[in-house]
Amino acid sequence: MIDHLLKLTGTERLTTSPYHPRTNGATERANQTIINCLRKHAEVNTNDWDKWLDIIQLAYNSRVHSTTGFTPYELMFGRKINNFESWKDEKNNENSLEILKRAAQLKKQYEVDIHRSKENVRDAQTQQTATQDKSKNIIIESFEPNTKNYVDELNGKESKNLFVLDKSPYRIDGFRYKFSKTEIRIKTNKSFFGTKSKNKDSGNEVLSRDECLAISISKRCGKLEMICEDDFCSSEKEPQVDYSWLEEQIYVSYHFFVTKIPIRGYTYHQKLFVNSRTSCLPKDLFCVIDTATYIWGSEIIHE
């Protein structure tokens, strides 16, 4: 269902890879911040932008991130970044004390800071999702098991190409197949003086439900094979004709067309073809309108 929803909404599902942060929102956002910093520092001379990368990297890694609540440097190395202080006058401490201090920093990083930063990220994502849902009027409702869903397309003046996933209100929902058959009759003749003449007539024929089922299964109309593309199948082969002197020749062939069409209804007793003079119901499983035959299966009827 998700693949069908992505296809209907025109959504292209992509994956990300190293050094190509497409679809990776966090990396794209970080790159945006770095680009804005480069634009400010290299405003005078745009050719020396690479000279500012180290300074900008240091500034970015030492800044507390609004989402995690920690600096990137602190989460990466387990300690706060040096504040450019002079350590020349500092007395050398014992190595054992420094090792214990460093071990305590790493322990705090893995047991406290990383978990807290993850919680901060989840809280920020939840808040951002709620803000976006509210601005887009998104309502989240749980569906019961075996609930039939559908994707509806709204093409109004203010909502063009808007798709809604909702509980289906239709008791009749599926596809019908339209079958049409046209007889092609070609008459040829050659006059006494050798002049050739050719007349072509056509007429529609009504197919029975059994004939339509046979065509849908075999994808053939007698000896003619149908060509199918997406939801449409056809066979339009013209007969090969010849001319006989002072004798009329008749050649007959057929054109077949099959079209897949959605079918929906709110009740079991609702006419499926409102604009026609027929009163075909879902339980009939076929209907003849003018010269076309429509068939469908019982699977369109949902209890």
C-alpha cells in the first residue's frame, strides 16, 4: 500500500550515501549553516573561501546545538573544548590523576550526555512534527484491523493534486472492464478496364459476459492477439485484401478494445451507471450499455 501511495502522490523515495547528503536533512541543514558562514567571511574576496574553513569548523563544533543541547565537540570527544587559555603556568599534575579525570569524562559522556542528547533530539522532532501537522491540518486517526482504506484525489480550485488517506466509505470498490467489438468489412472489386475499388464499412457487436471473460483470460480475440499497455488492451489488425477481375471480394476482421475503469458505490443497491438508462446492480457482475459490455468480479463487493 505504501508503494501505491508513493506512486499516486508522485513521491520519489531516495537513499543517502557518504559525501552526497541528498535526503539527509541533518547534513543538509549543517551544510546550510556552514555555507552561510563562508558567505559572510568570504564576502570581500570570494576566491579565498577555503582559508576560512578551519575557523568556521572550530566555531561550529564549539557552539551548543539548539537540538541536542551539547556542542558537537563535546559529544564527539567526551569533554568540553579548550577555551584558548594559556597552560604555560599550570603545574604538571600526576599522570594517574589526569587518567582518572579523563576516564570520568568518558564515563559521563557515554552514560549521561549521549542519552540526554538523544532525548533532546526526540523531543525536538516531536515538537517539529506537531508544528508541521498543525500548520498542514493533518489529523492522525488509528485504523482498526482489516479496515479498507483508499487514497482519494481532490482536484479543487484551492487543493490541486491533494491526496488523502482515509477510511473508505464505499461498499462497492474495485475495477470494471469495458469490452467493445467492431466488425470491419472491406469489399474490393476490379472493373473490366482494371480499375480497382475498395469500400470499408464498420459495425459494433455486443459481447456476452462469457466471451468477455474468455478474452480477459487469454488476451486473444479468436486468432488475434491483443496488445496491452497499462490499463488498456487492443487489437486493430486490418485484413490483407486482394482484387479479382469482375468479381467482388469481401474481407472481414474485428477490432477489440478492453479498458480497465475504477468502479465505486456507497450501497449494494445503488445503480452503477447513473447517467445511463440501464439499472445494473453490483450483484449482476456485468452490464451492457449501448454497444459496450462491462464486467466485474464479486470482489468489488465489500461487506
